[in-house]
Amino acid sequence: MDYRHKPLDVAILGATGAVGQRFIQLLDGHPWFSVVELVASDRSAGRSYAQAARWVLSGNAPEEVAGREVLPLDADLQSRIVFSALPSDVAKTVEWRLAEAGHIVCSNASAYRMAPDVPILLPEINADHAALINVQRQNHGWTTGGLATNSNCTSAPVAMALAPLRPFGIQAAQVVSMQAVSGAGYPGVPSLDIIDNVVPFIGGEEPKVEAEPRKMLGTLAGDHIEMLDCVMSATCTRVPVLDGHMVAVSVRFADSVSEDAIIAAWENFTGPEPVPGLPSAPPQPVVVRSEPDRPQTRRDRDTGGGMATVVGRLRPCPVMGGWKFLAMAHNTVRGAAGCSILNAELLVERGYV
């Protein structure tokens, strides 16, 4: 479907924050969507976007957005598609109200990720989970509304790297994350805590990384998702990197798997139709680096426009009895705003909008 001649109007919740700004940046010039409504907290509402937002990304806010008035959280929005970068506690109320009012909400918040009838979409690996929108409409009496989430920013590269390996029978996975400071939002982690340091705790992160990939890699079973039947263990750390989350993954399979088979699975992996042709889809979802010192966050986070997961350092794992590797993705693009935009593109193409 082509919206170049008449883009769909979209709104952004939490538009002044770091992820909200990433939404604005990625949607600038988008062929299907046009940002017409910006929503933020009471301290920003009523001001122009340029006055309300301290732009923290490269360049400047697009001119057509800079002068637009910021709306309050209780505004009566007109856009059919709403992107949410709200904190989870606020999202729980606002997102539901908007879905109930008939909007399609594509959320970066965690409030509804584990709800039985809400999909955590990573379109290359689970585009069929979008059918839960119909379940929501049946369950809640919504005629045109719906709610879809994207994953935690660390769960995204874990799920994307493991998705091509599902045919080998994933039994267990251990994950250690090295997460960029931008994952904490702006202003991130105080400099006296993160410079010359690694912080071995991120509140609430490890349960998400242990549960969300299993849901994303699970199977649509009528009105719910049957989680992938595997054991996952996570340790999450914050490191002095600006953007890009790296994960060290050890995985055990049901059967013996060769190195060549794993690499071939990664290199040949692609999403189902219509995902590869969507505007925000990367040319190759999983990119394999053969160098002994790759992936690296600074060198690889913008691969595929920031939407690809880069994997490397594949080698046997004597502890798990399987294989271990590194995977990384841009946390505010694939792990946040970029994935929500791709989710919206999928929902439009599948006729939910």
C-alpha cells in the first residue's frame, strides 16, 4: 500500500523525551505517515515544541514540528495512529483510553507487553501475532482501536538473533547485557556513576529480558501467545556507551547444530510478506560479522539504518553445551521508536488501520 500521495496523520505521546524525539526524527519525510499531533506532560502542554523540548539528537527538530503546539495528555486526538513513548505508569491509563476511543496505539512502553491479548511485535519474527488486534476488539468491544507494543530495547537483539535458530530447538539461553546510557532516557545515568564504571543493575530489566523474548518467539494460539518453551536467564548491566545495546548470548539446542548451520540460518533469515517491503524494514534483519572483534556498538549500531541486529563471535559454549555469540542493536531505533514505526506499517498493510 502506498501513502506517498496522502500520508496518514499520526500523533506522538511523550514527544519531548528522548524516544519521542527519535520518533520525530525517524518520521521526518516518512512516505506513509505525517506527524500532526504532539503530546506531552502538563509542563510542556500549550508551548511550542521548540520551546518545550530540549533536542538531544543530532541536528535540530524538523521545522514543521518545531512550531507545533504541544497537546496535553488528555487531548482529544484526531490521528488514527498514535505512537507512545510514555513512561509505563502514565501509559497504562492513556494508551488504553486512546485504543478504546478507536486509535491504533503502537507503544514503546512496557505497561501492556505481557497482557495475553496484546502482541509484542518484532515483525520479521512474529508478524502473525498482529492478529491479536482482532482478539482485543472482540474482548473489549473496540470497533477500530487496537494496541501493539514493541519489546524492551535489550530483548530486541536477543529475540532477533534467536529467531532464525528456532528450528534447532532452543532449550535454554543465558544473556548478559551491556546497555547504553541512552536506554535510561535523558539525561540518562549521572556522569559520576557511569564514567569509568559498569553498573551491574538496571531496575526491572532482567525479568523483562527473561520473559519478553519467549513471548515474541512464541506461537499464536487463537486468542493468546504460547510462550517459547525454553529457560532464559539474564544479567543486565549499564556501560559507558551512548547508543547501542550489546548482549552476550549462550544457547543450548535440542540437537547438535553445526557452526555453518547457525551462520546460514542467520544469513538467510528474512521476514514474511509484506515485512521486507515495508518502508522501515532493513534490507537484512540479521547481519553476520566474521571479524574476531565485531560487532562493536560504535561501528555497527547504524547497520540497516539502525534497524538490523548485528551478530558475531560465534563459538562453542562448554558450559551450556551449545553455542555462544554476541548480538547488538541500536536501542532507540530497533529497540524503541524504529520498531514501533515498523509495527504501524505492518498494521496498516494488514488492514488494521
